[in-house]
Amino acid sequence: MVEHTQNPATAANAVAAAGIPGSATPAHPTDGIPLPAHGFAALDERVEALTSLPVDDVISQAALVLLNAAADRLGLVPGQEPDLDMDAARRLITALAGLLAAVRNDLGDRWDPLYAGLRTVQHAFREASAHPDAPGKGPGEQLLS
């Protein structure tokens, strides 16, 4: 009697291709995600522009984006009609506080003005809240205590 055996590598690829859990060659995490026709070209251009900057500049720019977005959601942008979005402001402030907590000892002179900006939007959030959080319980406050 002759037994037919399949090459183990071929068998593993067939299992992986079939999407069977525990396969030897897992599918790439994005295989099941349909990508837009343009792909990531626009994102790639932005990332390439950031790769030429010092890391402190990249982190500072990210913090400023969060700070400006929070200020906008709190109606603090001069010349614009205030349109409060407290949920979005809370999430942006918390994200900013998390970023600043992570780089507290790494930004040198840049950290203090960014922290002052964070404190400003935290204060504005408390002032704009119909039911202010208890002290220390506001957005991001627990991250930088």
C-alpha cells in the first residue's frame, strides 16, 4: 500500500490560505481590510516629511495638533462661532495629557509651554462643563499629577 504524503510547507500554506486558525503562516493583519484605491500615498508623503525632523519637533507638533483641536472643540478659537463638543474636547485633552506624561523628561524647554497649554484647556473644559468633574478627575488630570 502506498501512502500519499503532502509536502509540509505546501500543507501549511494551504492551511494559511484557507484562513484556518493556528495556521503555520498567518495572514497579514491588513489582508481582510479593503484599502481605498489610492492606498496610503497621502499618508506616506506626510510621514516622509516628518522623518527629516528631529524627534522633539515631531512630538511637539503632535502635541500642538491635540492642543489646537481641544481649544477648537471648547470654542476658544478667536473669530469663530463657539460650537462646543465636550466629549471630543475631553478625549483630545486626555490624549494631550497622555502624550505629555510620556515625554515629561524628554522635551526639555518645550515641555513647560505645552503643559501650560494643557492646563489652559483643562481649565476651560471645567469652566464650560455643566457638571464639572471633581478636582483631579477632569480630562487628563490623573495622568500628570
